[in-house]
Amino acid sequence: MKNKLIDRTNEFWLESLVILVAFAFTWLGFGPIMIGALLLGFFVSLFFKQKASFILRDRVFIFILALFVINAVISSLLSIDTTKSTLLSMVAFLWIYVPYSYIQFSINDRNAFFVRWLAPVGLFIALTIVLYLFVIFMHTTITEGLVFKRYTFIWLAKATTPDTLVVLGGIGYGWLRQKDEEKYRWLGFLFLILCFFGVLLTNDRGGLMSIFVVAIILLSYDYKRLIPFLILIVTIFVLSFVIEELNPLHRFIEYFYSKEVQLALKEDMQLATFRAAWEMIKDHWLMGVGTNNFSPFSKMYGIGKRFAYAHNFVLQFWAENGLFGMIFGLSLIGLVLYRWLKSFKNYRYRYVALGVGASFIGMLVGNLTNSTLWIIGSAISFWGLAGVMSAIYFIVKEEDQIVKST
């Protein structure tokens, strides 16, 4: 790895700088602004013939994305909020494709920029967030006693704080683990544990499950540290039965059998949005209710409030854009995962690739009970990860072709 911050002799140095700035500031709560920076860089790069051909080379992804957008436009034209819904459907192409293609285009076999700078920057941001969470937790403990509540990073929303740690936890671990010395393996493990406790402090079910999945994937390649991690999880589980302030898990059974809780379940926001999404699907299973129309329909289907998201990305695809929208949307995600599985073991920065893929899967797991894929700031990061995974695939593919030709 080179130590030079920006190698201006590289033809992709300007794009790399744009991505570095966007990557860093997206995680500090400036997602909508950073999508503007990526859009500007994207269109400027299209003026250069060689770069334009590089950006537009992923024809399979473009084809599936075009089908998804066309379907979304048609479903939106038939919706109750035609104008806004149709415009958002058309914008979805740029919203998905710009971070995906621009990052994929800049990370190539001539420019290992992600490993050199984006990964360590991500590690630094994650450590900053975890340190902040621990500081406010200790301050609350000293002043108010042991209070287990939903802590969050000052510049991030409650929903995006755990997602941030899930993504950066995988990337940071991969970067540390890339150096094969034993001390770096332990440093990576310690960093992963810190991110785990950071998510624990956010008291987010989806985030906690996400980072648990990320840790299992990463540590499956490191059994020496997988065992103490699992022991730690079991210890936390047991303690949750003992320490009253941790909301003991033995109440879980009572929760489902008491009359009060049965009523609470009916009023639970996430379960209510699941039911609303399913009712929409039953009535509009083919074409959906239109992009961004979940909110008015959720109130129509008896929630009593307007909720913007279904809190499940599969239900969201289907409810808003119909059966084919769900198929095309999941196909985009499936294509990225398929490429990652085919290529990450052959990438020269194998553990960085492993961390990126684990984070991507972690975000998907979290979005079974959340909808941060539909929040523009987090969506940049999700499709950016997809771009990195596809970049790895093309790098490995090109290197294999060179080996075969020689």
C-alpha cells in the first residue's frame, strides 16, 4: 500500500478524492449533501470517453435496474399521488446507480484507493462513534445510575447509528485483519467487539442482529477468536436474566401471554407496518401502490398514523412497486451477492473484501426490521458497498483474463 494521500499521476485521483470526502461525511450526517457531490462528479466523469465507458460497462446491472425503474414508473402512474411518486421512481435510477457505479469505477485494478484510505477512514469514524457512545453512557450511569436506554451518536439518527457501526465495523475489521500478524488479528477482534457494544448501547434490535451476523461471518475465518466471542454473547444473555435494569429476557415469555402485552402487540408500530404492508400487497399485489406511497396507504389500512416505511425491505419493494418491482429489486441485490461470493477469496485484499461483504449482508439483515435502505443518507452507503463488491468482481475477472492470455 502506498502512503501518498492522493496519487495525482493516477487517472482516477479526482474521483477517488470525491469518494473519500463523500464516504467520510455521509457517516457524519451529511448524506443528502454528499449525494449531490457524487452526482456532480458522476456527470463530470461522463464527459471523458474512457471514463464514461468504464462507468457504463456493467450492462447486466443497468438492464435489471432499468426494468426496476420502468416498473416503478408504471406503478406510480397508477397510484394516488401520481406526480411525486412518478418523479421519485425516475430519480431512483440515479439514487441507486450513481453511488454504485461511481465507486465501482474509481476502485479498479490500477487504483487500490478503497484499501489505502477509505477503509482506515471508516475505522477512525467507527472508533469515534463508539467512544462517544461510551462517554455518554458512563456520564448517564454516574449521574442517573445504570440506565439502559437508546443512545445515539450526536450527528446520526437513532436508526442510522447502528447501521453505521455495522458497516464500518466490517470494513475496519477487514482492513486490520488484512495484515496477517497475530497482533492485528487481535486488534481487529477488539475493534469488532467495541462496535458490538456500541450497537448494544443503541438498543436497536435490527442493528444488534446485524452486527452479530457480521461478526459470525468474519470470525468464521478465525476460529481462535470466534469461541471467545460466542462465550461473551452467552454471558450477556445470562446477565440479562439477572440484572433488572437490562430488561430481563425472562419477561419475553410473559410478554406474549399477558393480556396487556397482547394489546400492545396489536399497537406495536413495526408489527403494524408489517400488517399494513401485507394488506397493501393483497390488494395491489401486481403493481403496488406506487413509490413513496406507503405512508398514506399505511394510515388507510388502519395503523392510525402515517409511517413512511414498511420496516422490511422485501415488503417495501412489493407493497410499493408490486410483484415485479420486488423481483427486480431483489435481483439487483442477488447479483451483487453472487459476484461477491465468486470473487472475494481471489481479491488481493481478501479480508477487506470479506468485511465489505459481511457489512452488506448485515445491512440486509437489519433491514428485515428496519428501512434504512430507503433513507437517502444510508442508501448511499448501501449502494456504495454494492459498488465496492462489484468492483472487486471486475478486478478479479480482469486479472484472471490477463493470466489466461499469458
